[in-house]
Amino acid sequence: MDEQRDSRAGDDSAVRFLHTSDWQLGMTRWFLKEGDGEAQARYSADRLEAVRGLGRLAQERGAEFIVVAGDVFESNTLPDRDFQRSLDVIRELPVPVYLLPGNHDALDATSIYHRRVFGEVEEKGVHVLRDSSPVEVRPGVEIVGAPLTTRAPDVDVLAEALEELEPTGGVRIAVAHGQVAGFGAEVGATLSLDAVAAAVEKRAVHYVAVGDSHSTQRLDGEGRVWFSGSPETTDYDDKERDSGNVLVVDAWPDRAPHVETVRVGQWDFRAMERDFADAGDARAWLDELRMLSDKSRTCVKYSLRGTLNLIADAELKRGLREIEPSFAALYRRGSGSEVTVVPEDGDIDSLGVNGFPLDAAERLKARTADLTLAEDDRRTAADALALLARLAGTGK
């Protein structure tokens, strides 16, 4: 931090700012609303706290302003309570903030940015980038927005914003929202790096802050174009690889910017896949779950495959029931998850049942091994046997 401050000392042409995007304030996740919705309430509060954290970081690092590259709000129809609480946090930020309409909060006829309050908060330093006219932050520093006016644009709004720009001797920052061709989201990709390269070549732009992807990613060789990612995790790590960050950017008119990734998010969304061959594998996975830190802010969706005997399956289910309340969410995926219960010698005796339950258990065990039955029938028998084990007390 000190090194970067020193590199700008006495250089009025240098500027430091925060690049962030995809706050999507008001977002809900179905798996957090289960039960009493306590996890969703905490998640919503932490998303607002992440924005407050950006303000603190801006002060600590000497950032002059914050640019939000689209999707500030979850939708244009945000409930009044969610909108007002979000706006209260935004206008309390200690440095100016520039908000770009994205696809979730597009600048269409129903846009949230048409609300009168945005005219009132501008004097508090909350600015909406409604068009592509350069906005002077201070002498020598400009911002050019490429706002979306529809949820599904079919043109390169960034290229259009950059095309008419004249060269500048200061620092000019472009702010855009959308997928970039060549970076893993070809369907719907509308932003091309060719227009950026041309604008950089003629010194019309020096850094491009992009939103839409919730994962942090550099998009060009010189580090002039970045996805900042969302400052708080929004999806599982099989889709969202590196979220929960903000970028601290130092920009100059005569050299490539310096970009630092700073972790600010608190939540962890994990997609887990495990294959079981025996009870040891199941116990190891349960231990792995128990060792995860900050479980109240951790969501886990899991896929389990393989085979377990009756006792190991009961032990697994018991373990999951015991640790599930510690997590914000812990649930089995709806597809791609299948553990086959294969009873072994001694399993039935270990249930400690007599009479009709013992007879039922023996019959079910025989059905699981009867190859003349359809596979679905054998699986149903195995599931019934596992349920009997739990009801008998093994799985408690």
C-alpha cells in the first residue's frame, strides 16, 4: 500500500479509485430462504456491509472515487424497503460513487434510476452514468459510461461509447457491463476488446471497468480491462470462480495501470462432489465438512456417488443431520447424486431389532440382492432398508 501511495506522490496526473460491480442489492437465494429465512436475512445484511466496507477501503487506500460497473440493484422492481436501505448505504459512502445501469437495473422506461431521489442524492456524491458523455471527476480525470438501456442488448455499447472519444492528456476511465467475446461466455457476448485496443492506441481511454461476470478476471495483456467481480459471493464455485473482491486501480495517462485485487467478501459457496467406496470415505467427507470455518456464512451443495453398506449409510445420514444446522445451507443436489446402499453380512444383526422389523429387514435385504428384479425395485428396497435402520435407532 505505501509503495503504491509513494508512486503517485506529487503526480497530479495519477488517480486511484475502486472498481467494483454486480452488487445486486436486494438479491435473494432460494436455499437461504428455507426454514425461518434467518440465513437470507444475514446474507442481505452482509451484502450491505460489503458496500460499507468498500467505503472504508477507499478511505484507507486513498481512493478518490468508486465506479460500479452495472447491476447495482437486483432489479428495477426492488421492494421499497430494500431499495431505501440500499440507497442509505450508498449515499453514506465517504467518496463519490458512479453507478452504471446494467442488465438487472437497465435504464429503460421502468428503471429504478428514474426515481426522483437520484436527483436529490447527486449532491451527496451519488452519480448515475446515464449516457456516454465524459464526466469530469476533477481536472485531468474523466469517466465515460456505457449504460444498458435494455436487459438484453444486441449491440456493443462499449464500442459505441468509445468510438467518438477524442484523445486526452489526462486519465479517462470507461465503465461498461456485459460479456466479453473470448472469455467463456460467448452466448450473449456483446463487448469486443478490439474497440478498446483502438481507443487505447489513440489515448482516448486508459482503463475499462467491466461488470457482469461475478468473478474477478483480467481481460487483456496490459491489464487495462478487468471484470472486478461481485464484492460478495453470489453463486457456487463451480460457476463463480473468484468472487468477493474489489479492485484498487492506480491509473496514469502515460503507462499501464496498476491493479490490485482485495478480498472483501465474507460468504463461501461450495459445490462438492464425492465418491464413496466405503465407510472411511463417508467419515472423511463428514470430517471435511466439520473442519470448514465460519459455517454460518457457508453454503454447500453436494453430489455423492458410490456404494455404502447399511451401517455406513446410516452413519452418513446421522452426521449430516447433526452438522446441517451449523451451515447457512447444506443440501444435496437434485441430480447427479446417488449413493447405493448395499447391505453386508452383519448389517441386519447390528440393527438390534426382533420380530416383524427383523423379518422386514431380512426381506428387504434379499430384494436388494435379487438380480431378477428391476434395478429401480432393488434401489427402492435398499432405500426402505436404510429408512428402517434410521427408525430402528442406528441413524439417530
